[in-house]
Amino acid sequence: MRYSFAYQPYRRPFRQPVRTAHGVWTEREGIFVRIAGAEGRAGYGEIAPLPDFGTETVAEAAEFCRRLGAEIDADVLAHVPERLGCVRCALGFALAEVGEATPVAPTVGAAKRLPVAALLPAGRAALPVLTQRLEAGYLAFKWKVGVGRAEEELPVLDDLLAQLPAYARLRLDANGAWDRRTAERWLERCAERPVEFVEQPAAPAEVDLLLGLAQDYPVTLALDEAVANLAAARDWQARGWPGVFVLKPAIAGAWSDVAAWIRTTQADVVFSSALETALGRAQIVRRLTAGDGLTRRALGFGVGELFGDRRWDGPPVGPLLDAAWSDATDPLALWNAAP
């Protein structure tokens, strides 16, 4: 079967710059794709690369889309290289919507509402935000570390944990910024404390260090940048990684492949946002709230108002996320607003 295919790049500034260990990020750049059948029914997807994570660039994705032309076959995913994980994700979602794949529908006993982890700002600014999010009902929190010096951040960690109720948990995300000595210092401080996990304590290339830290400390560790796509997650699993896999579906590859891997291996997974727009995020949330039970942990989709525009941000996200959120997102409105 043949479908019409179209794509258009978008560039949208963040409402406030996003600070991570990789630097300051001021805008989101990506590509929307549209696939339509002969009867006019259309499906949409979002290519949302994160080159710092090792994904394809926007330019590479755009060139691939250009080569696809104005028409594609139903088996187009078979011809998309695995290294183009963002393209595979977007095309897979669009094909599913247009009707090629099995429609998404909640299963019996589906978990319609899933907990979300609140994202805290870097540094001491995290303290008042933690108070606000606790009052809003959040139970899990993610704090970016490795942005400043350990001497500055470790006292803030103590203050955050002192403020954290016994029923709540804190996640730390170092974005691979620590060397061995710094990582050991942090893990010693986190031991036997309400830290759910420490995410990417060292760079992805530090394979032996990451495996050693996971074995030597009682703190659960998680991989993020190291498992930017499904192939990398499989490799780390084969090495015997004992911790969590933080997967960003927008960059990991085709959703059907990701879901099949989790079901088969029972991997401990947290699903996280790639700071995509509401179009891509709604696709992901729709699958997660369909009741497949692919994760037991709070979702990493508490990113707040990234763009300051509800068309791009989607409806407000609270401590629980349900299918109504994705249903309220209009992909056509975003497609029309992209130019």
C-alpha cells in the first residue's frame, strides 16, 4: 500500500533556557511528519533529535525525509537505518495513526493514570520548587546535578532530602558529568538515603567505570545518554547492567520494537521526555496509558511549560498523567503552526 508523505521542520524557543551538564539549551528544533492514506486519513509524528545523546541531527533527518519523496510504502520502517532512531519513532507513530498498525486501545484493567516525576531546577533553586511540587501531590522528583561543583551541590542535596517526606523519592541526573572520584563522593553521600536512583553518573564511554560503580555501591544507578537508542540498551543489557534504563521513546527507535524488548526481557525502564513538543509526547503517552504495564516507575514527563504556548506544551501536567492528556492535543494545530 502507498501513502502520501510530507514533512516540515520546526524551530521553537524555550520559554526559559534549559540548563544541563551539556550546557544551556535555548530552543527546540525538530521535524513534523505527516502520512496520509488514499481516503484522506492522516497520521502525524515528530522527529526530535538530541545530538548530544548521539542521535541523528535535524539536518540528517531532514535529508532522509527529502529522499523518501512524496510517497512511501507501508514497509518504510524496514528501510530506515537503526541509527536514525528519531526518524524511526516518528514514522512508526504516524503509520500507526493512519491505520497500518494495530490501533491503540486500552487493555482490560489498564492503568489509565500514571505517576509523573517533577523536574527540579539545578542548584539551590530546586528547594522552593520542591515545596511547591510536594503541595501539588508529586511523589517523585528529578534533580539535575553536575551543573555546578560538588562542593556547591552536595549541601543542597542534604537540604532537599531533609525536606523530602518519607513517602517521596528523589532522582539525581548527572548527565555523565562526573569523573570517578566525584561519582564515588556522591554515591557515598546517597547510600541508605531516599534516592530512587542516580542517572548517568559517568560518561557513556566509561563502560568499566559505570559497571564498577553499579557493583560497588548500594545506590541504584540508571543509564540515560548511554542508552539513547534500543541497540545501545540491548548492548548494556548483554554486558549485565543491573540497574535502570532511562529510555526516551522519541529517540529510541520504533515504539513496537522498544515495547517488545521490554516485554521479552523484563527490563527495569523509566520513560522520559526528550523535550519534544506536545505532538510527539502525546503519541508516547497514548501508548503508556494503554495499559501495557511496561514500567513500574514514575514517568519522566513532568517537564512543565517548555514553550509557554499550550499548542506546543499540551495541557498542564500534574502528578498523574492519563489518556485524556494526549486526547486533548491537536497534531494538526501544531502541523499548521510549524512554519
